[in-house]
Amino acid sequence: MSIGLQSQGRSALTQGSRTALLGPGDLVVYKTARPYTLDQYDRFRMHIFHVPPQAVALPNSDICAVTATTLPADSGVATMLAPFLSTLAKTAASCPPHVGEQLAGTVTDLLTMLISERTGEKIGERSAGQAMALRVREYVNQHLAILTCNPKQSQITTASRFAIYTRFSKVRAPPSAAGYSNAGWRSAAASSRGVTA
């Protein structure tokens, strides 16, 4: 899915039966896997950020409830998210990869809070844990070859990447050292205190 931040001009994003009319500062969430149209009424600029839908730890129905609706940045979480995205659009290219991954996690968290705020869904500790587990699992899947070479360093690297204290981490040895399957290693690496994979 994507989140768009209209920074200049006016446009309309239509998906399904909904149309979001957008002016400067407005946000819109839409699903890139479904057809949509973006009409511009004059010169415009829009920053678009792609977010893996599984990273947003909310029911699909909640995501659909805000899809193709105008999310003005004049109240609530949107007042934090819109300027954050605007700054991120200008500075993301100069960020080192590990900072970029942490910023992506912040965007995902703020987007989850925005959707929750607009739909009335409560984000509990379990939802936050699920979101963290998804981000850790995605990281482990992308870096599995590197992580299995040095189990102790992999635990420290993965934990620090996601600000997980290593003394609470329950990461086990990689498949080659302990006979785990790759799926078992991924699951073990995604586990930490209070986070279930």
C-alpha cells in the first residue's frame, strides 16, 4: 500500500467507489495492488511512500476504511506524520541504510496510529508486538545468508537494528549450528521478550 502527501496543487485520487480530494498538506492511503486513478487539477507535487501492508498491524478492514479518503493534517496523528513525511522526502537519499530502516519503522508506526485513530481501533501491546515481529521477520528474511554466518553477532546486529535489548532476546543459533530449518531460524530470530513471531 502507499501513503501520499500532497505538497503542492490540487488532485483527486479515486479507488473503488471513493474519491479523496487533496490539497497541500493532505494525506491519502491507497492500495497499489488495486486499480486507482490520480487526477491533477493544476500543477501539483505529491510525495508517495510505499509500505508493506503486512507491516501495519491492523485488520485489513481498518486499512480499507481509510483507503482513498482525504486525511487532513490539521489534527491528531496526521499533524505529526505529514511534516515527518515532508522532511523525509527531502532527506531520505542522504540517510545511511540502517537509519533508513529505522525511519521506515517510524513511518509504519505513525501510519498504523493514524489509521487506528481514524477508525477507532485500539492499538494494544499485542498489535505493537505483532508489528515489531513483522519488521524483524522481514529483516531476517532479507539478510538470512549474512545472519547465519555468525550467530552471536547476528543476534546483536538484529537486536540493535530494532532497539531490542539483547539480554531479553531469545535468538537461537542458526540452522547450521543447531539443526533448525530456515523457517525455525526466522521464527527464532523474530522472537524477543513481549514479541511473538
